[in-house]
Amino acid sequence: RAIAALSATLTLTLSGVGISGATPDDSAGRCTFGITPPTVVPVSGVNYVFATLRAGACTLSAFPQKSTICLSIEGDDSPGQCAYKGASEPAELYVAYQRGATYIEKGQGCAGLIVAPCTLCEDFPATRFTL
């Protein structure tokens, strides 16, 4: 009986901690994301434009769910290219380099929430870079 009583006490105590810890505060459900400006990098003797979006720190009730990075060339008829990664892996993108072209970079980082199951995303609006 003593073991059963101790077990019940521990269960109630741990349950209470879980319930109080689950109460969200104003910063609940947030992850930081960082986008890097596109840069020209050589890969096997060929120049590419490289861009990345990566997850940073998250609050206790959130986790990195998805990162997306997109590049297009201003004035080009193509929609551009995007790269996606799940969880905390960075989304990395390499596109063919065109000297003097203006590259348009945009991205999105999404965090999943544990307490209130849903997804919150942060958009990185289109920014232009001439390389």
C-alpha cells in the first residue's frame, strides 16, 4: 500500500507540474528564423548563387517545422526556384549565377506548437540583390 500511495502522489505531483508548465505565456509558440543574403559561391569550378533560411531558438512550447527559401531573377519569365526542409534543418538553395542579374530572395519559416496544435509561419518578404 505504501508503494501504491507513493506512486499516486508522484503521479499527481508530476501531473500538476505538467499542467502548470503547459500554460502559455506571451512568447509561447515562437521560433526565430534567419535568412542569409544570396552570395556567389564556386562549386566544382562553376559559380552559383547560394541562399539559406535556417531555424534558430524556439520557446519551450514550439519546434521548427519547415523552412523555405526561394530565388528568382528579376525580369525573368520563370517563377524561380525554391528549396524546402523540415524540422530544424536549414533550407539551402543553389541557382545558376548570371553576372549582373538582380536576384529576388524570399522565404518562410514555420513553427509547430505543442500546447495548441497548429502552425505559425513568419514570412520574409521579397528582397532584391544585384550580384
